[in-house]
Amino acid sequence: MKSPAETLKKEQKALLARFLAGRESAFPARNAEILDEYFRESFAQSRVGPRLRLARNPCALVALGGYGRKELCLRSDVDLLVLFEGRVPAEAKELVQELLYPLWDLGLEVGHAVRSTRECLSMATRDFEVLTSLTDARFLCGLPAVCSALLEEVYEKILRRRSGRFVAWHAEKSRTRHERYGDSSFLLEPDLKEGLGGLRDYHVLLWVLRARGRVRSVEDLEGLGILSQDEFQGLAEAVAFLWDVRNRLHALAGRKCDRLYFEHQVRIAESMGFRRHKGQRGVERFLAVLHGHLEFIKRLHLAFLDRAAPSSRWPGFRPRTRIRGLVAGRRGLEFEDPELIASDPSLLFKIFEQSGRLGIPLSLEARRIVRGSLSLVDDALRRSQGTGAALRRIVSGAADVTLLLGEMFHTGLLAAVLPELRGIVHRIQYDEYHHYPVHTHLVQTLQNIKDLKGLEAAPWDPLGSSILADISDPEPLYWAALLHDVGKQGSGRNHAERGARIARGILRRVGLPEDRAELAVFLVREHLLLVHTATQRDLGDEKVIVQCARQIRSVEALRMLYLLTVADCRATGPRAWNEWTSVLLRELFHKVLHVLERGELATTAAVEIVERKRRILLAQQADLSHEERSALFEQMSTRYLLQTPPEEILRHLDLYRRLGERLFVLDYRTGPAEDLRTLTLCARDRPGLFSKTAGVLTLNGFNILSAQIHTWRNQIALDLFHVKAPPDPLFEQERLARVESDLQAVLEGSLSLKEELGRKWAQIGPTRFRPLPDGADRIVLDNHTSDFFTVIEVTTRDEPGLLYRLTDALYRAGLDIRVARIATKADQALDVFYVREVEGGKVEGENRIRAIHAALESAIAVPRTTNEGPLDSTFM
């Protein structure tokens, strides 16, 4: 006969196998029931039990926590209370050992407590953590009366009397938890348990409602009318989906892990049956469903916590709404008489308009009414002038659009009145670059622009506030912010062009004047122009600036496009916006503005610039004779003189004088921003100099953002690298010294850069990568963008040593690199090189282009590994 522990192990393994095969939909409850049987059998067969003499020492085994709620996920802790009615007898310790040792041997995490009823009540009175755990208590075996008597005391004498403080404690604890773990309904690596919208928020909802004396079980939420039938069904589906994902995550990770990291998402999506459909990858469809469920739990949690917690929002008065049929109650804006909506559906929009004006959210009941009234939104209502005017007032007038438009999306009203938005609700872009689902990203972009209003200078963009203040009518900008990514529904690459067509139809329907609508459409179509130009093109190239100015055409459009670009980057995620991107965008903005205000750059203007710099430099170089100064100036190319400020040229001349017979000299300084550094290398030009320098910087942990390569006519190379400041400034100079010594050794031939980089990556170990979509690797050779250079664009996985491999491949292919732009989008690198043949001229000829293409393909074709494990039952 098998022992209870052997039976438990066998049944849990079989349960997990059924679950992973898709044949067990209630894993947590069934897992708890299997453990229940273990405790009942073990207690019945106990050798210690008879010595306890239950008649004299009444006791019960009680499940707590997730086990008590019958939510026992894979690798969850098993919390057990051994409860005695009176004093705890000495034999209790032996009973615990008899019950729990076999579970510990099986590798289960078991937490236990042995207490009397009096001790439990005393601790619950003092400690809300203990009180919370007792509200989840569930009788397992022993004497039921012992458990029921404790719970009766807990609910009637403790929880009811302390409900206000208990709810306030949970509200504050939830706020702290959300600050730590983030909003899971937004994050692309959400915490399934502790984040806002996670399972813990569902638990808090139950605890708060229990404290208010309204529920004892989950079923009471519907049975007592606390949730509507649809809400209860939605909550049940959301919680079941999260349990499913969480259990698969624990199986895949081989440990407790509630953060859904990128590396696991594809495997879990596949195991749950999500496949590619209508151009959307299976993992993106999976994440869209997941975020929808997280959003649902989040909204319910916040609504009920706000209702249950003591409210001080509007003590003693009700703000006036000025709209017949709407009132402001203690729980938010409400419909005075829901039946009025049938005769006046515009109330659906007016309540949100008033919410934005007064800063008061809709009550839970009002949200229910909006969701239940969506059938009233027909074509006639969508096309009515009143609806368009209301939407325009909401978009332009509300200062805080995050909650307002977020609630309009959540209730379904915004997608009902603008059906073109349905395809982007909870739509996910599967990369580490985009931080939010598309609809949330659009709202956040608009909020970023609104946040600039009234500020002297936003800390994240010193130009933005003053530019916004110069725009007399920002409505086209607001609508462009809300619609700029609307084209991301469906398949195909050019979402901006597709989005412009969709936006034009929406803006005509809401009644935006034709000229303002066309400006907004232009902003949607060109919303990537500035950031792509700034990060992927040579801003010292006159042709690039002129082409950009011709495309934008007006100062007003440039100002709006700049603000949209900055707001879009910041709303995309923390990896899309940094100080370097900000510096590049400001430089591009000022250069294009100069062209638009004063006319296109001309050759005569360039001659004047060069001559002015010549006079400045010759006047300041007093330590050289006039002949020496003139001779040095003649060595500098026109391109170098046009792009380089006089003060930098003076520093370069100083480096040149210091060079002497050395292989190279370095200059390292802070700028052009506080967390950026500029490293300048002055050396006699030699084949592969740039590639080797880039490799040495990579070897020593410097993150290269951009590079500019100048060669004087006397073969003096000036390579400028813009790099990210090291995380630890204490060792910055030490790291720079290693760069200098390593570069010396590499140029002398005593250090193999390839071998050193190989050793470095071997020490780091395999890197976790997420699968890139098909066609993510891209190599483009462009002979049209620049008049003098071939522009090579390489898009691929961002990996350690990539820049060195690419530049080394270009050097070995006989190309001279003059400009490098390293634009990294989280897990993707977009590296752009301005090159020409060593003999001069662009790269031409089909065979030559194919050879360079093949060399670059070889450089990026490295093994891409992950450490994902299989989804199977061996993890139990």
C-alpha cells in the first residue's frame, strides 16, 4: 500500500502532465484538493494523533493563503495552521513533523504555525497580515467546530470592528506594491502576481469586500449583486487565464517566477495555442489577451478600493456638472437617471467631458451603464456634429487624458464611436523597445504633450515647453498624438502611410477644419521623419538637412513634428528616449528651422562659413607662424570645416601638435550632455583604424552611440566617438587608461582584438535573446541619400561586439568609413555607415555590392541562443 506522500507525488505529476497537455483547466483547485487528501490521510493514519486525545485537545488542520483559497499554483507555498481550541499540547511538535517532513522531502515549500484559538485572535487583533491570512482560512480535517469558532470570532469581533483601518491598510499597501512592481496592464514584462492588475489585486478585492461584511466566498460577488453577471464572468476568465499563464511560467522557469520575462513569452504563447493570424504573431495575440485581462482586474480593483476606502475627495459638497442628467456623488460622476440615455445618447460623451473638466472619475455604476449602452452608438451618432464637437473638447480640453481616455477605451466607448481604433486596443508590438500596448502608447503620447503646458522647461526636454507656447492652435498636434500609430493594425510595414489614411477619415468625421486636418494627417504620416533622420543620418550633410526642410515645408509643422517626436519617443519606453537622442533631435530641429526661416543653405554661404572660421583660427593660433597656420588650414577638408565648431578645431590642432611620433593621442571629455562623453582619437591614418578603436572601446565596456571620422589631407585621422558615460564614475579614468594601453597593443600587433573579445563574451556566458520576427535582419546599400558617400544601413539583433564585427567587415571589404550612426532600439541595432571606396567614390557595380552585402551578412550571422527550457512535467 502506498504512503500518502507517494500518492501525492504520483497524482501531482499526473496533474501537471494533464495541465501542460491542455486536459486540465482547473489546475490550482485540483492541486489543492490533492494536497487536502494527503493531509486527511496522513492525519487519519497518524501515530501521534491517538496520543493527542482530541476529546481533551480539540484541534483542526486549516489551510491558509493561496492554499486556503484553493489557488495552489505550481511551486506555490503551502501554508498550514495546526489549530488547538485550548493550550497547545507537547505532542503537537511531533504531529507537525509527522505531517510535514514527507512534504519537505518532496521539495514542497511548506509554511506552518501551531497556535491556540486565543493566540490566533490575539495576533489577528495586532497584525493585519495575520488577520488577512485568517480570512482565507479553510478547514481541512480534525474537528470542524474548532475552525468555525475561530472564523466566527475573526469576522464578528475583529474584522467588522476594524474594517476601516483594515481597508485603509490594504489600500496603502497596494499603492506601495504598485510603485515597486509597476502597472502590469502596461508592462510588456508584467508581474502576474504583484503588479497593478495582477492576481494580488484580485485577492485585495476579496479581502476588502470581506471586511465590509459583504462576501465570504468568490461566488458571493455575483450572488449578492456586487458584480454584474458580465463583470463576474470577466473576472473569472481573467483570473483563470492568469493562473494558466503563471503555472506554465513556473514550469518553464523551473522555479517560482511571477515576472513574465521576454524569453518565456513565445513558448508559453505556443503552448496555449496562440498562432500567427492576419499578420499578427502568436505571441503578440497572446500578450494582447493577457493585457486585456490585467486591465480588467486593475479597473475593478481600483474602483472597489476607492469605494471601500475612506473617501476625502469631496467632503461635504458635490461639484456641479452643469449638465442635466449628470451628478457628482461621493464615488464619482454618475447618471442621475440612466433611462435618459436612450433619448439623449450624447450623455455618454458628456459624462467623460465633465470628468475631464472637473477632474472626477466615473463611478463604477456609471462605467457599467456606459458599457451597457454601447448599442446606442450607431452611424448617425458617430457622424453627428455634437459627437464630433464633444470628442474634440475631450481631446483638446482635458489636462489629464491618461485616466480619461484610458477609461473611454476600457468601457469600449472610444472604439465604438471611432471604430477605426478597435484594431489597436491591447495590440502588442513584441520587442523590448515598445513599452506599452498601442492604445496605451497613443494616450501616453498625448499626455506627454499636455504635460509641457505651463512649464518653463520640462526636465526631459528643455525646448518642448517654449515650442508648445509658440503654437497658437495645437489641436492638430493633439489629434496626431492620439492617432499617429493607428495604422499598426493589420499587416504590412508602412504603418505611418496607412495611419495617415485612417486619420484623414476620422478627422473629417469629427469636424476638424480641412487645413488643420491635413496638418494632423501630415504629422501622422511623417511622425518618424525627425527621429530617423537624427539617429540614422549625417547631420553635417547639407543635403540631409535641406531634404528634411523641403519635406516639412513650414515652421509650424516643424514645431509640431518635433513635439510629436519627443512625446512619441518618451511614450514608447525608457529605452527609446535618452539624452543622446534628445541632443540629436535638438540639433536637427535647429538646423531645419534655420533653413525654413532663412532659406536653403547655399554654396556661397558655405564659403562664408569656412572663411569666417579661417579668420578666427588664424587669429587665435599665435604660437604658430602665419605660414604654418595657413599650411595646416589647407590640410582640412571643406566638410570638416563646415561641420566642426572653431573651439573643437582648436582642440584638434592641439592634439595634432601633441601627436608627434606617437601612434595616437586621445582627448576624453564630458558632453554634449551630462551622461555622455566625447572621445577624440588623433592618429596617422591606417587601414582599419576606426574598426580597431571601436573594438577596443567595446572590449572595455564603452557603449558607442555615434561616431564621426575626419581625415585631413596630410593623412591625419580625427575619429570622434560619442559614448555613454560608464555607470561607475569612480573607475572611469581607470577604464580610459585601459583603452589607451589596449589600443596601443592592438596597433602594435601585440594584442589580438578578436581573441580578446572572444574571451570576454565567453566569460559573460550565453545571452538570453527573444526570437526576432521574420525578416528582421536587413542590409541596405543606398547611393541616393548622399552626394558623396554610399550609405549602408544594417538592422539586426543588438549583440556584444556587433559594431566591431561590422566595421571590421567593411574595412576588410576595402571601404573607408566616414560617418557611423549607432541607433540601438533595445534589442535591435540600426547601424548606419557613410562609406566610400578607399580609392574614392561610391560603391558601384552589382558584383561589388553583392560582395559587400555577403561580407556584412557573415558579420551578423552568429549563433543566437536562449536558455529556455522545455515545457514538460519533469519540473514537478
